[in-house]
Amino acid sequence: MVRDVVSSQGGVAVYRQIAAIMRSRIAQGEYPPGYVLPAEQDLARQFGVGRDSMRDALAALRGEGLIETRRGFRSKVREAPVRTQVELAPGTTVTARMPTPEERVEQDVFEGVPMLVVGDRTYPADRFELHVP
């Protein structure tokens, strides 16, 4: 098996290098939507790193909304969500925050995906685009 090349030299954290390689594979379709990633220990072996570095890389990709992880299952590449446009009036204040546990369940928000707060409404950031006409 050919190992992917990551280096502890050069100033870029190993987990960030792994995340960049995997992000590229997702973008290029090598890991298409719905693709179930190899087990964590197999990925760590493939990249020649420890499980902690592999976990950190997967956490980064999960935080970007590129993969989803459910306890007891292997991680898989997320389907690109359909985005809905939300029209904003000029001068509208928008903030972002992480969802509450209830919002995550209620709105089926994956770990790492923030909520956009517009007035008294909240929107999962991975499924809504804000637009000022």
C-alpha cells in the first residue's frame, strides 16, 4: 500500500496536512458524497500517523461540514446540501453561533455546523445563503 506523504517538518500540523489531502479528494470526487471512509485506524496507518492526529483531521473535516460521523458508525462524506436563499433587508444584523443540542436534533444539524441568527430566526449555515437585494 502506498502511504500519503505527511511531514512533521515544515510548520504545518500533521492533522491539517491530512485534512487538506482528504478535503482535496472530496472536492475532486475521489471520495464522493455518501462514500464511507475507511476505519480510523486504517486511515491512520495509510497516512503513517497516530490515531490522535487522524481524529483531529476528521474533526476538522466534520467542523467544515464535509463529513458526518455518527457514534458507532464510520465517517462518511456528506451530500452537498441544497442551499436556500434568505433575503435580507439592508442593515439587517446577522450573527453566528453553534446550535443548542435541541436545535441540532430539531433541524438535523451536523456537529460543527453553526447557526446563522437573523433577528429572531435561526438557519443552519450549511443550508442557507444570505442575500441582500
